Amino acid sequence: MKIKYFYLQNSLPDSLRLSFNKEIPNQDKGYHRCYAHKWANLNRFTVKCPYDLNFSINPIEGQEEYSITFHDVYTSNLFKDGLIQVTFSDAVVRHKPVFQLPLNVVFYTKETCFLETGCSNNFQHNLKFINGKFDISSWVRPLNVAFEIQSYTQPVRIKRNEIMGELIFHTSKINENIILEENKNPSSQLLNLSEGNSRVSGYIKNTKTLISKGKKLLQEII
């Protein structure tokens, strides 16, 4: 299956554009010979962090907010530009802050396909990757990845180009080979739909209605 994607801002510098890579072992021994394992890799892509991160988040006692300490100017500028987002209401436990990285990339397809975001096996940090899954043939929205900080006494440090997560595409066929193709000139209709979904999806009560109408709108556009 061919899945298309585009960036919300075509003016994004190349350093902030993601590369999506499959990691299919070339070896044909041991568990690499198992078809179930091979099929799992056909629809799995790694996601690398587009920038260096170095900051700390601390709960403010008696208040529903956090204080954020930047350990370099670069990270401070990322927050100012909205490339890192921290919202108190995202946390399940106030002493485990949650931050999001808006990646400004949108995936969509005509056929039913669920996109799942998951943690990379080799991601060793004081962070819990928050999984997500949605139908990209019904809900066209910008992709975010989110992390829950397990101990706020430790700083968040992630290096640029470090693998921080995975994109896993689920179709009706177990052995469906997924091919990603960038749409470098998305229509104004696609842009408007994705930006509208980004705003509305923040209100949980409206999300169910949004998804039920999204498939019809997307089919008309593509």
C-alpha cells in the first residue's frame, strides 16, 4: 500500500524534516527467518528526533502548572517556537509531566489504514513513550509524539537523529508492504482539513463526531 504524507509548513528547514526508515534485517537465521517477524517489519518505520533537547520540568507546589528550566539556548528557542509543548492537563500524575513534540507531518490514505506510534526498543531514557493509534483514512491530523517524564528530578536529554519512536501501519493484509511517498504540493483542501482536525481534536467531546465525518471529506478530496 502506498501512503502519502505532507508537511504543514513547506518552509520548514531541512533539519526539521523527518526521515522514515525501515529496519529490515538482512540476516536469514534464527528468528529473522520467521515470517511473522518479517511481516512485522514490512509496515514499521523508525522516527528520529529532529533536534537536540536539554531541559527540566518541575511541578509547582499548590499550582496547576510547571516550571521549565532550559539547559541551553537552543532548547529555549524550540519552546518559544512551539516545537515543544507542555500542558498540565496532559499529565495523568502531576509529578510525571508530559511533553509533546509536534512533528508537522500528516499521513493520509484512501484505503483503511491505522497508524500507530510506539516506542523504539532501544530508547533508553527517563521517559515513557505514550502510544497512539488512529485511522489515517478517516482522521487527517498532524502527527505528535508525546512522552511522560518518569522522574522530574532528572533532565530530559535527547540527541538529534536519535531514534525515539516507531510508526507502525496496520492494514487488512498481514503482509502488506508499506511505501511512503511525500506529497510536496498538498492541496489547500488537504491543508485546511488537517489544520481543522488539529484544532478540534484538542476537544475530546468533539473527536468522535470529527472521525465519523472525516472519511467522507477525505475521500472527496483525494
